[in-house]
Amino acid sequence: MKIFKKLYLLLSLAVVLPFASCSDDDNDSRFETIDIPSELLAEGIAVEPAGGTTSFVAKSSVPVQTRIESADVDKDGNPTDASWLTASVSGNIASGYTVTVAAEPNEGKTARSAKVHVFAQNVARTVLVKQTSAYVVPEPGPDATIKDISAIDLAKLMTTGVNIGNTMEVPSGETGWGNPKVNQEYIKGLKALGFNAVRVPCAWDSHVTDKNKNTIDPDWLARVDEVVGWIVAEGMYAIVNIHWDGGWLENNVQNAYSEEINKKQHDYWTQIAAQLKRYDEHLLFAGMNEPGYNTDAQAEQSVQNIIKYQQTFINAVRATGGNNSLRHLIVQAPSTNIDLSVKDNYIKHMPVDPVSGKLFVEVHFYDPSDFTILEKDNDWFQGSRVKWFWGAANLVAGSDRNSTGHDENSVATQFAKMKSAYADKGIPVILGEYATSIRSNATPLDKHEASRALWNEVVTREARKNGCIPFYWETGGDINRTDGKAKCQYAIDGIMRGVQASTYPF
């Protein structure tokens, strides 16, 4: 019986199979074909940096579709965005299918590529589309002659500065927090407003191409170089730092000393300093931003770590030679706090620069914080209130939005501490950040704007009077990021009144 059943099954298949092989079903995988010229499959398609469209013909026995996939990966090995390329299909089986690819202009500094998959149900072909970049990395010019002048004398040349905030320090990229890329017109606009110095907060750790070697992306180094070049070309002074940068440095200062972190500090500054070595005294380097600080039993450890990492910064820059042998360098007080900066545990153990008279110390100022940076009521603790008004002339009777702490006299007292502790001893001070938030909902609004203008004026004036060079923290609210023109002219006017009302004491 078993033999009979097997024989019957074989005979049945012999009858059925010939009929199956003659099926007219176009979806049968054995009849699906996609023919694309072999040279396209082998070499791909090259499109111009300016973008545009191009097409090729795919001969197919069945209708085809397309799918785009990036052929590039980022530093973490993840596919990059391929939305710059699109593909469409027209035609039919008889005439062939025309695949049209459209590329956007490549405004980046590197070439890019993407795969165009042409496919049916069970067959696919892939054409690589490659697009070059029009960007040419400029050849560095000759080293400018750096002047051998003291930090005290250099400070008198910097009247007032501004930050390019929330831009080049953004870990996800220059435009990641909503600001456009820095352009030359914007830099020219800053000068026209009255600033003669620019602080450029920078991220570096997020632009590393080889984490084992701490290698910074050369395109990013070139981009920072480009922005510094625009600043210096206007006769302005530039400060380049390692900013928050994801917190790899400043958020770990409170922890135990780390050789890994110290090596990053050394490797990054070696590369930054080498890239920017040709600039003269118009460029300064700042080793950190706001190094963390513990107020508990680990406070001393925090200070010791800050000093060690700052010493590594100084040593790395000096080792690159050339103009960096005389470059003015900036070290940051613990938490960039004025009161912490004048404590013996920092001021008596500061890092040592082998080159005499080239060191600045940096602090930041945001007092009173409920007026300057508190974002909303109860944000920090129950009962905290955002304050809209500051300065005796601007207080509103009966309002709970009056800021009564840290008045004009308090501001003067704080900056006098910096003069006594540092500037009088030959170490001028960089006021790296100071600003007040814009409270568009303040009522009456004119009193709020007058308060911001007055605070800007007072801080600028008292800083300069005490040997501190002010750098306003600006993120696009007060100054237009495309042309450098004032959006809140009253705020800029306040800064410039402070400059006019003060005299650098040295």
C-alpha cells in the first residue's frame, strides 16, 4: 500500500507541473527581471554639488518601486540622513521604467552618498548616487606675528564682548538648538553694534571621529577656524573654549581625578591649539567653561581636580609652540563663581603658566538669579518667583515681581573682590557670561525692559571699573543671528552706556 501511494503522488505531480510552468501570472518570481546598465551598477551616478536631477532606465518585466537608503554612517556607526535625495518612477513594462533621482545642493563640507534601490516583489537592483561638496578647506595663511604683551595690557584693548551662545557648543551640531549657522555678515553686525570681542563657546567631544585616539573631526576644526578668522578679520578679539560639551569635563570635576578625562583635555587642546596656532594676540584660549564644584566634604577634591585639568590645558597649548608660546590663556574659577574664586583653596593654588603675565581668570555673573535666569515660578523650589523688575527706579509699587536682592551696590561689591584678588596682582578677569532673560509676559513691559537695560549697564560698568572684561551671553533673543542687528536695542544700549560710564583701571 505504501508503494502504491508514492507512485500515485509522483504521477499527479507529473501532470500538474507542466501546467504550472505555463502560468501567465506576472507576479511569479521566476519571471521578474530588472535590467539596469552594468556600468551604473558598478560605478553609480555622480551628481554636482549644486544638486539637480538625473535619470536612468530600468527594463523590467513587472512594475518597479524605489527606496532611498543612506550609504554613509556617522561617527557612532549610525546611518546618516538621506533626505537630500529623492527618486521617482515613470514608464511601463513595454517602454521601460525611467527612474529620476533629484539631489539637493550639498552645503556641507564633505561628500555624501546614498543608495537607490529599484525593486519588485522578489528582485532588486541598487544604484549608488554620489555627491561631492563644493567646499574647499582653505590653506592656512602664514602665522601672524603675535605681540609679547601682558594680559593686563591686552585687557585694556578689549572694551566689551559678546557670546555666540547656543550655537557652536551644541552637541548635536551648530543648528541643533534653533540658531542658524554663524555667517560673516553676523560677525560684521556685532562689530557695528559696538562689540570688539567675541566669545565662541565650542563643543569638541561630540565632533570626535576616533574615540580611541580622541581625534577631532578636521572639518569641525576648520569650521571653528573659519569663524575665528571672520572675527579676527574685523579687528576683534576671539575667545575659543571647551564649553559644556555634554558635560564630559565640567560635570566630572566633582568626582575622583580621572586619567581618561585628563587625556581628553590634553588631546583636544593639542589639536585645537595646533589648528589655530597662526593667529596673533587677537585669539585667546579658555580651558573650561563652568567647572563643577561640590560644597560638601568633596569640595577640596573639586578644586584640586579643576587645577589639575587646567594645568593640562596650559601645558598642552604651550607644547604646540609658535604663537601659542605667547598665547593668552584663561582659567576658570570653581563654578565660575566670584565668591569661590577668591577663596584660598583656589587662588593660592592656581595652575602655573611657564610664560609670565599671560594668564586671565574667568568668572560668570547672574545675580540676582530670580531676575536673570529663573524660568518659571516654583521652578527651583516651592515659593520661588520669577522677578521682572530690577533697580530702584524700575520697581513697581505693590508688585510681587520686584527683585530687591543684589542691587547696584551689591554688584559693585562683587566685582571689587575680583579687582583686589586678581587684577591688582596682574591677572585681569574675563567676565565670560552675564545676561538677563527676556520676560515677554511682564506687565508693565516697559518697566521690565528698563530693568534689563539698567542691569546690563550696571554690570558692564562695574566689571570694567574693576579690571574685568565683560562678555554678554546672547543666544539670539537680543541680536538677529543672520545680520547681527539688534532685536532688543534697549538691551544693547544698556551695555554700551556701561562701557561709556567706565574706565579700565590699568
